[in-house]
Amino acid sequence: MLTKNFNGFFHSDTKTRDKFLSRLFGIFNEEIVRIWCHTNESKYVDLGRPTVKLKRENEVNKRGRTFDYTFEHKESKHLFIGECKCWLEYEDYKYLKLDNAKQLDGYHGESFTLFKNFRKESDKYEVKVNNIPKTIDGMILIWGAVNESKKQDIISTYGFEDILSLENIISELIYTQNAEYADFIQEKSIWCEELFGYLLQAE
């Protein structure tokens, strides 16, 4: 398991450090969820990135919006659009941990607004995965860290199927000693060492 939770690691007394590490982690954190989907512990299989667009041909946004995952529940075979949001240091750590529904109200990006409202407006949209039309049964939000005692309230407010946390997913991968995850992180570590070694080399 993680020796420190996200708040304990990413929120330090050195904000420039936290900003750097948050941006670095943001480059590859979506892939960690995909690795988790390969495990027996995950309830979901990831089928690929879904594209959502309005059915009406005369709408301006013909290309649609592409989200991070299409989760298929292993037992029910229901399909869910998944979106990963991991804003660790952004706006003075305001979004590091998801504690209440108002935090989601405070962010109004077009894609995320579509994601939040999709369930109640789903008849307006068509969804394709690998260019194949799919019927979507709901939405799953992935956040950096989540207050588990408040999670159900947030799910009810927005009608999400579930809210997952990267903090818990990573803890599970570490606890189960997942080889794919270990190899993935080791690769990223080597690349970073190569970069910093290159930057420090003497002329």
C-alpha cells in the first residue's frame, strides 16, 4: 500500500516542487488506470477511448469530444464512459481530494461539462468506440483522491455509476505486486534519470 496518501506526498511546503511533480504525474497517470483494468481485481475492462458527438448534423461541434475510457463491466457487460481528472496542485490544491459535489460545479470546461451532464442528456448524443456505435449505460469519474464517506453523495448528485480514485488504484497495484505496473513505473523512472543525467553532463 502507499506509505503516504496523495495529500501527504503531493501537498508539501514547497509549492514549486508540488507543481512540477503534479505535471510530471499528469503525463502518464491515465495509463495507470488502463493497467489496473488488466487485473483480476478490476471490475472493468477498458475497450478504448469513446467519442461523443451531437446527433444533429448541423451542430457546430461535428467532431465531438473524446474521453479517456470505455469501461465494460465484467459481469453485467454494461458500458460506461470514464474520465480521469487528477488536478493535484491546481488552484492551490483545491481539487487534490474530492470532498463534495460543489468541487465539480466549480470547473466548467466544455468536455467535462458534457461528461457531467451526459446521463440526463444522453438522447442528444451518439457514442462510438473504435468507430463502432455503442450504447452507454452511465459515467464513471476517476479522481486523484476521494473522500470515501462523501463519495455516494457526489454519485447521487451527478448520477455517476461510480467514482474511482487513482490513490486507491495505485495502492491496490502495489499491494498485489502487479508486474505490469512495476515495469511501467520503472520505465518512466529510467527515462527521467536519462533526461536529468543528460542535463547535468559536463561539456
